Amino acid sequence: MELPLREELRGIEPYGAPQLDVPVALNVNENPYPPSEAVVADVAAAVADATRTLNRYPDREATALREALAGYLGHGVTARQVWAANGSNEVMLQLLQAFGGPGRTAVSFAPTYSMYPEYARDAMTGWVVGHRAEDFSLDVEHAVTVVKEHRPSVVLLPSPNNPTGTALPLDTVASVCAAAAEVGGVVVIDEAYGEFRREGTPSALELLPTTPNLAVSRTMSKAFALAGARLGYLAASAEIVDALRVVRLPYHLSAVTQAVALAALRHTGELLGRVDDLRAERDRTVEWLRGRGHEVADSDANFALFGRFPDRHAVWQGLLDRGVLIRETGPDGWLRVSIGTPDEMAAFKAALVEVVG
């Protein structure tokens, strides 16, 4: 029997970066520093408390967690303006379920996060992709033209951008939001790597009070070293948050996930203490790569996109043969390396020298 699979899903492979057992894994932008024993103990105690009530459904509104996340974000954000879900991936899907759908369009600008068109597909939303400039910045005039022409209900803009690491100036965000407002669209600024921004690079959170069609998404996977917990969230108007509450599945965020995230937020200072170390390691890596003659995109994230290689797959494979796994992504000829510990980056550099000379 042939299954009645949706036509647009036939022959499609599931999304996912290679999961290989290698000595040095620098391919999915994880934080290389695990939680301390103090954090482990607090999380374990919180999970134990949650376990005692697992016969009951969790708080479907995640009230305490949203209050704690609002406190962390600052910028006058209230708990009513915060929403949390199983990774920022689920937040994005819920946004498209609420504001996309048949007959509607989502827009982004390439190169950009490779999951965005999949979110649109899964929410049966049309997909239009504009382009970025040669330096991976976003040309405001081009972006506004695309928005006005295609009249999207959702615009997805990562800042810092994945896979390039490029952050958006606030005036660019404001211009895109204004254009989207004219056509009745919502703009999502995906700040999954926001905590790694270089000093002086602002967050789109600053625009929230004056921009009702703006949503700013974040994750605890990166800076908080909590990728295994799967906790993403956003800040937006209470009206946008209420729309997501309509499409969310019942009790979508488990009691255990809420407990883990709340425990982690009690250790914000410690968990974010490594962010400065990773920023410094990123800047050293960018400088080293440029010193070796490679092109490197300016990065406000915990990774670096570098190139250009006539056969990037051969370089990727050569690194893998030497026990170093990075990501073959982005425009042709480019590769992306996550920022790891000093020892991991030393191994990456040594392997790259062997591969490309």
C-alpha cells in the first residue's frame, strides 16, 4: 500500500547535521562547557521535585518559567509578553501555525537558517527567499522591496544570522518591521545566538515597546549550555503571545523541562560566565583564519563561516579523517566551525593546516 503522504514531503530526508562519534565535534554550535556540579545538583533536585507530581499535568501556561525569563530578558518585558516551548524550533513552528497557513507567505533572505523553509512547509505556508549582500549584510532597500512585493504574513530574520554570524542593525530591523506592518505581517528576529554578540551590538528587544508586530526569539541551548534540555522562548506583544497559546498543543512543555529551565535560570551568572571566553576564542579563531589567507564572515555568534574552497567537501572530509567534525553549510565554497574549547580549536587549526596547507 502506498501511504497518502503529502506530495511535498515525498522523497524528503529528515533535517539534521551528521551525528558522528569524533574526538572534536564543532558542527552544531553547541556550548562546549558542560554545567558545573552545582548546577547539576540544583537541576537534579528540581527534577526530583517535579517527578513527585508527574501523575499530574504540568502548568500549561509555564507561568513561573515565563516570569523568570522575563526577568532575565529585562527591557521592560513582562511575563505576558514571553512564551516558551521545546526549543526555538517549536516557537518558530507555532509562529507559522498562528500567522502562516495556506494562501499565506513567509519570507527570509539567503543565506539563512536552513530550517526556515521547513517550518513554512510544515505549516503549509508559501516560502519566498530574498538575498543578502556579498558581505552577508541585509540591504534595507532590497528587503523592503521583497516585503512589499510578496506581502508576507511572517518575516524570519536571524540576528546573528546562521550560518554567517552577521547581526542586524536596529535601523534595518525597524525598516523591515515598518514595511511588514504596511502589509499586515509579523517580523521574527531570531536571536538564538544573541548572547554572543560583540560589545555594542544591540538586541532587537530594544524595539519591542514601539513595534507591535515584532517578536524576538531566543534559546537556552547555546549560551546557557542547555541544548539537551530543549527550551526556546520569545518576547513579543501580549497579542502575539496569545496567538501562540491558541495553536500550542495541550501541556506542550513538560514539568521536567520547566523545572530544568528554572533551575538553570537560577545560575544565570555562572552559566553565562563562559560566554566571554567563547567570544574571545571566536575572535582569535577569526583572526587566525584570516591570517592563513581564508575569507571569514564577521561573526557575532559562537561560530565562524570561512572559505572559499574549490571543493569544500574535500576539506570537510579531510578534517573528519583527522577527527574534527565541522559543518558543510552556507554558500558554495564555505564551511562553518563552531567555537569550542582552546584545546578543541587547537585540534581544528592543526587539522586544517594539514588539509589545506
